[in-house]
Amino acid sequence: MLDKDNNPLFEEDLIKDYSHGRVALIGDALHTADPNAGMGTTLGLEDAMYLSKMLRDHDYKDAFYYFEHDRKPRAEKVFRSASLLDNLDFDHAEDYAFFNDGIDAGWDK
Ligand SMILES: Cc1cc2nc3c(=O)[nH]c(=O)nc-3n(C[C@H](O)[C@H](O)[C@H](O)COP(=O)(O)OP(=O)(O)OC[C@H]3O[C@@H](n4cnc5c(N)ncnc54)[C@H](O)[C@@H]3O)c2cc1C
């Protein structure tokens, strides 16, 4: 059994600023979603694609601004629902699957 209180995998922390100067963060460096959610790779890839697109179309300052402005709400929504998933104590696997499908549907919006 994992000791979630003392395991860095379950640390809950959100970075406020997505960039500083000419450096921007993506993926787990920004939002290490609870691994139970299975969403970390998705978020990281989305970050990479969105930031690439912004850098293609804007100078880096505007690109970093749009990246943070546009990505933060989704990243924080997934992060918080992933934490919620971890804090629930399901007795039955089918209840877990039902709940997980429900928040997956919310994440896709
Ligand atoms: C147990 C577990 C299960 C998971 N299951 C899923 C899942 O089913 N689905 C899903 O989508 N996600 C899952 N995740 C989350 C997913 O693995 C991460 O969200 C994803 O790997 C984050 O990618 P990243 O590139 O941001 O960071 P990372 O994959 O951590 O990549 C960072 C890289 O930087 C390297 N690095 C660090 N410091 C330095 C340095 N100073 N110099 C050079 N290199 C450095 C590291 O070695 C690493 O290779 C799971 C995570 C865990 C722990």
C-alpha cells in the first residue's frame, strides 16, 4: 500500500507562473496530476503542442502569455479532479469505473 502522505507522486502543487523570462515550463513540471487519473501524459503533450503553436504564431512573450492564459483552466481542472479521484475510497471497481468515465467526459469539454 502506498503511503500517499509521504510520496512525492501524490504531492499536490500547482505552479502559478508558467514562464519566467525566456523560460517556460510544460508537463509535470507545471501540474503533476495524480497518476491514478492517467492524464499526465495527455496534459504534457497538449502543453507541448499548444506552446509550439503559439511560438509559431507569436513572439515568445505573447506566446507565453497565451499559453498560460489558455492552458491554465484546463490543466487546473484536470489536476483538481485527479486529486478528487485519489481522495475517494471506492469499495467496488465498477463504482470507480463509473466515476472515472464521468470525469473523463468532463475533461473532454
Ligand atoms: C506510476 C505512474 C503512472 C502513470 N500513469 C499514467 C497513465 O496511465 N497515463 C498518463 O497519461 N500519465 C500517467 N502518468 C503520468 C505521466 O507519466 C507523466 O505525467 C508524464 O510522464 C509527464 O511527462 P513530462 O515530460 O512532463 O515529465 P517526465 O516524463 O518526468 O520527463 C522529465 C524528464 O526530464 C528528465 N530530467 C529531470 N531533471 C533533469 C535535468 N536536470 N537534466 C536533464 N534531464 C532531466 C527526467 O529524467 C525525465 O526523463 C503516470 C505517472 C506515474 C508516476
